[in-house]
Amino acid sequence: MQALNFRLIPGALAGTYTKKMLRKILRLFKSGPASLDDVLRYPEGKRIYREFHDLRREGMDQDALKVINRLNRHGYRSYLVGGCVRDMLLGRRPKDFDVVTTATPTQIRKVFSNSRSIGRRFKIVHVVFQGGKIIEVATFRNLPDHRLEPDKKEKDYMMKRDNQYGSPREDAARRDFSLNALFFDPRNESLIDYVGGFDDIKKKRISVIGNPDISYKEDPVRMLRAAKFAALLEFDIDNKTLKAIKRNKSEIAKASPARMLDEYAKIFRTGRSAEIFRAFEESGLFKAMFPEAHNASDCARAESFLDSSIGRRLVIADRTLSEREELTVNIMVALIFTDMVKDVFDDDGPHSKVMDYVKNHILPVCRRMQLSNADRDRLVQIFMSQGRFSQTDRSRRFRPDVFRKKVFFYEAFMVFKINALAEQNDERIQKAMFWEIGPRERPPEINKIVSLFPVRRNSNRGGRSNRRGGGGGGDRNRSRNSKSGSKNNAKS
């Protein structure tokens, strides 16, 4: 039995201390399922007032505050929640301000005529402001019953339906990590903490809420997000959370391919891909996510991930982005896949059957990841054309100008160049200089661009972007793709 340490406590703290000690004693003798109080660090909710933090209404999104104020006036308790609160506490500007409320989607729609419901598994409401700006409003959700049960290896915990409404403390308990479960109440500028998220942010620590084994089986993407947050925020993953990732890393194969692709795209756009993938490698996730690429590379033999072949390429890619050059999601995926088809980069590689060689090695992985047919074809084109960059003769026989006009040229060239720099291969670096693209050149599909800066629109002159054939349709396609690309970049 756990030893209990009794000591004299000042009167003001005696009540709180006594409650905590009683809960600990009850847990020792409890044999049935856990209760919600066992999951929460502060079951009654800890109010952290403005004297103890720097968050102020003036620094918030004013449209989000308007949404909260109107919901409060209609009798619905409403707060800011999640990543926006976390980022503001860390001195970062949030990309989105999300609102959570006691109102159901139907009730929210009645309060806001400028709104629409989205989602199947759990409906949320988008309140639309002038210019198309969206504030996302969700209803407090309930904690699934299985979160309070002991972990059963044979049980399927994957979340298939998540449409049960609940209270603020239940909503906090069902979230992934404590740093994402803080509520901000703009009425008195206070934080409401049920799970110790405020302390974890101060200590730069990532802690899973509740039983980590059940949490990761419920949503395997949470393991990826834990490693991503650790790298991006320069936080440590607490011991219980990290050990559970290593135990459950194989569960990542059950994650939705669409969600995984979305997470990869977000990671590539951070400019910190190398650091994030290093966190994946150290937690065992990288091999679980990309087993073929991991086995073909030297990750297992390298002193650190950043010294491995994949790590070096991602370092160069991140540096390329920081220098205001544009990459694409396909380029980043190709950099991970390169070791699987490394013969295409050799001068004496498999020229006669290069298409079969590339397809046999990468298409099974592409199908498992559920990449689109267009993206699969583009990756095949990127790798098939690598040998062409070794031919630097300007004669008609090699026709370099024709090659430059290929729709896949930009992406294929960037893969060749990054590989040459990562390998510090002087001969290939010289060949890359021969093929070097001009400052006006753009990737072919703007909506797939990876950039650390706002994606600029194409002008009618310059660049080969979005060639879809002759006629006036090309300009219309460029315009459509530019708008779509700008939206995607803003959301990521």
C-alpha cells in the first residue's frame, strides 16, 4: 500500500489537501471502473485569474469574442478552447480561434443566421463573417465510457461515433493532451483548468489525458501529434506518455489515411520537418509509418536521425523553404521515398526498365497511404526522370529545352538538387547548376505548394505553372488554382 505522508498544513490549504488525500485513499481500495474524477487533476475546475497569466481580450480575435458574447447573452456558457489558448500562453499568434459552448448545433444555428453545420461524426458549426472568415463553434462533448475502463488488448477503441454532448469537465477529459484542454473565459479573462494543462505548459511538458494506451487506440493520430508538438514547441514528452507511444506505435497503421496525409502536409509546411521526423524516429513511429523507407535507408545505423540519409534531405528541404523557395507535398514525399529507388540516381542505374523498377518499389506504399492517382503518377515521373539530369549536353539530341517544359520538371529537379546537396556530391551539384530554375519558375499545382510564406498568385506572364493545354482555359485554370492554393495555405 502507498505510504501516506501526514503533515501540518496551513488552514487555507487544509480543505483542498484533505480532499486530495481522501481521493488517493479511495483509489487504493477501489476495484471497479474509474470515475471522471480519477481522470481530472482538478475535478471541480481550477480558475486561473488574470493576475497569473498574460492573456487579455485585446489580443484575441474580436470576431471570436463576438460569437462568445452573443452565445452568453442567449444563456449558453461559451469559452475559447484548445490550440489558440495554448499558443497565446506561449506568446504565439494562433492561426485559428475555436469556440466551445453548451449550445447544441441546432441552437447555435438559431443564434447565428450567418452559419452552417458541417461534419458527420460530430457536427460543428461554422459562423461566417465578412470576407469568408470562419469561426468554428463546437458543443461540449461527453467522455466515452471506455476511457474509464482498464485497457483491454483485444478491444477496439477506435472512435467511430462521437456525437454525445457533455459538460465542460467531460469535454476537457476527452481531449488528447493537457496543454490542449484549457478554456479561456473572456468575461473575466480567466483560464479554467481541469487537467493540469497550465502547469504542463509552464514546465514545457506534453502529458496525455487519462490512460494513454486507451487514448492512442481510440485515436492513433494522437501519437503523431505528441511527437509533432514536442518538436515544434521544444517540449518534453512525459515518461508515461512516451512509453505508451513506444508500446502502441503499431496502432498508427489503423489511422485514417486521409487524416495522416493531412498531418503530413501540415508538418511539411512548418519548415521543421527534420526535427519532427527525428521525434518520430526516436519514439519508434517513423518505422511504423514508413517501414519500407525506413528499412531502405540508413536510419537504424546512423548516430542520429539528422545524420541519416532521410534526415539530411529533410534538413536541406527545410533550409530551402527558409530561403523562400517553394516545394510541394510530392517533393517532400519523394525525399522520404528516395532510398527505396536510389538506383535511379546512379549514372548506371536501371535505364531499360526504369518504369517497372520505380513502380514496383513505390506503388505499394502509395496505395497503402491512399495517395491519389495523380500524385502516384507524379512520383513515378519524378523518379523516372532523375537520370535525365545527368545529361547536360545542349545538343538537339538531348533537347534540354523540351525537358524543361515537362509539367513534372520543377518537382523532379528539386528532388535531384536536394539529393545532390544532402550527399555533398560535387559532380551532381554541378549538374544541378546546369538545370537551375529561374526565380519566376513555379511548381505545377499551386494548391500543393509547401511554403513558409504566403503563396503568391501567378501572373499571366512568366512561369510554367498550371499548364493545362492551349487556349483561354489555361488562364482560368491558373486563377482557380491560385484561389484554392491560397485557401489551403491559410488553413494549414
